Amino acid sequence: MNTIVYFFTVLNSSKKNTHRGQLLKRLVADNGISISKLVKKVGISRSSFYNHIEDPDLSVDILLKYGQVLHVNILEMITPKSGQIMADAISYYPLEEEPKDLREANLIIQSLRNKYTALLEKYNLLLENHNQNS
């Protein structure tokens, strides 16, 4: 059995300049769900939704909430900005609960990889600073 491990999936070349709010707007339009129904399922106000689609740096946690309602894997669609760690990327899926399906299990695994990478990068920076100050 071959295993493919990846941390981030890059957007298709036609979508590279899309900021996170525009991505959300496009996903909602493609899905065809009404804004009223969407915001009710996500648990936010309409004004919050309109603020979200204007935000180029929309939180990954918020995007994941929309992705869950829209049945879309957001993590496969976003690319971290250079130098930006996806440390905010997921506190969304609580580990005390069993995943409902394979898709959700994969999202949990990917979020743990992202957290590990972020912590490792922070540790390396701290170690480097410590060595320079010694």
C-alpha cells in the first residue's frame, strides 16, 4: 500500500491570486446555497459572512466551519503565505470525539501535522535565538 504524505496543497494556477474571502465567496456561489441558510448552519450573522468574504486573511478555523457546511475540504484549497505558519489552522476538530467519516479523520490528521510543523518551527527559532545569545 502506497502512502502519500503532504502538508499543503497549492491552489490551481488560475486560483493562486485568490484571497481567502474570495475563495469563500466562490465556494458559496458554486454550492448554490442561500446566504440565509448558510449563516444559520454556520452559526454566524449575515453581516459576519459579508465581512468574511472581504477578508483576504480569513482565519482557517472560520473557513473550516464553512467547509463543513458546504462539504468541502478547505485545507486542500488554501496555500499559506510565504513565511506564514498555519498555526491558527485548527483547533476546530476536538480530538475527544471519534471522526464521523474518513474525510473528517483526514482533516484531523492534517491539522495535527500542521500543528506539529508550527511548533517545530517555533522551537527551532527559539533554539537559534538561544544559541546566538549564549
